[in-house]
Amino acid sequence: MNKIFCFLFLLFFTSFYSQTKLLSWNLENFGKSKSYQEIVFIANTVKDYDIVTIQEVVAGNGGAQAVAKLADELNRKGAKWDYRISDPTSSTAYKTERYAFLWKTSAVKLKGKPWLEQQYHLEIDREPYFATFEIKGKSITIASFHAITKNKQPETEIKYFKLLPQVYPNLNLLFAGDFNCPQSHSVFTPLKQMGFAPILKNQKTSLKMKCKGSNCLASEYDNIFYKTSSINYIKSDAVLFYEKFISLKEARKISDHLPIWFEFSMN
């Protein structure tokens, strides 16, 4: 009797708390420079996640085509994937790029059309790319973002993120990407006070040019901020993909950033 009860409880628990795995990755200069073998490696790295968001898709030079190739490769792995690619960001002072979302159609459903943030596109150089997904009847809106580099002071644009929940009061927002700024920086304090929390703390996510002994990571830049009142944290981590390469130089042909992931359920 106890075994039957435990089985029924487990069945109820797993169906009630639908778990989703989101991966975010700054794929440095993701475009025609990536070889077929590199796209296959990326596909094998991300294939076990439900939603993938990519930063630093090249605006020209085959960026959109590279995303299509990645989606095609993922579709060879046993699950059906769909994808969307943003228009180029409206950057005039810096480097314009695209973003991309890819997702398993069996796990999540895209709601409406993804969009680049418009209200603060002048204040935020590469404005975030939003997409709303439905998961078991509940919605989450992911904002994918790539900040300006550290020497250009990314906090000057991250400070506008505290205004985005007011711009989209009816959306269950989650911010993911490469902030070029650690989560401990005071610029994130307003978001934290609003109930957003980072999935990673004291986790470096960018690669050094050369390893110093076993130390190959440089800075704590990539993260995901989620609303604790509406999203349940289950697990998170960074993927040390560089360990599969014979040298850091070879690994950096894929990216100079680690992919990060977040497993969650929604209230």
C-alpha cells in the first residue's frame, strides 16, 4: 500500500510541477565562421535542454544561417525543434548583433511573436530580445541580453532593467544572458529588491586566453535572473565544455563563454 501511495504521489508531483530546462549561451561571433563540426558540437551540448537562447549571433556574415544549421542539427537528435532569430539590434555606437531562441516543440509552445525591446533601445545598446513561452498552461517571458563590454561600463545600460517589469507588468519576466558584469554589482540591487534572484553566484563564466594551471575561467559575466514569487528554482550550473578540448585555444573556437543553465518550474 505504501509503495502505491508513493508512486501516486510521485506521479502527481511530477505532473503538477512541470520542470523546464533553459540554457543561455554567448556563442562568440556565431555565424559563417563556425564549421559544421563546431555546430555539431554545439548541438550535442544543448540538445538535452528545452529552451536555448543565444547571444552574439552575427548580424551579417551568415548569423541567421548558422542558427538554421544548428536547428537542423538538433532536429537530427530525436526531438523536434523550432527557432526564431531577432532583427539586428539598433546599436549605432557599438556592434549590432542578433539574438536567437530555439526550443523543443514537445516541451514548450511559443506565444505570439518575439520582439526586441523598443522603449529603452536608445539607452540599451543591444536591446534585449523577448519571447513568451507557454509551459503546461503557464507563461514565461525570457529576455535575452548581451551587454556592452566591461570597459564601456555595462552598468550604465543594465540600470534600465529595473524599469522593464513596469513596462511589462502582466508578463512573468526572466532575464538571461551575458551582462559583462557580476551579479554582486550594485546595479542589480533594484532587481533583487523587486524579487528577482540570480541562478549563479561566484561562478565565473568567461574563458581566459590561457589556463593558469587548472584555472581557465576569467569573469563572472553570464547569469539568469528569475522572479522568485512565480518561478521555482530547482537546479542551475555552468557547462565546462572546454574540458572536452585538448587546449583552450581550440575550445575558444566555439566560444569565449560557458553556457549556463537553469532548471525550474512555475507556480
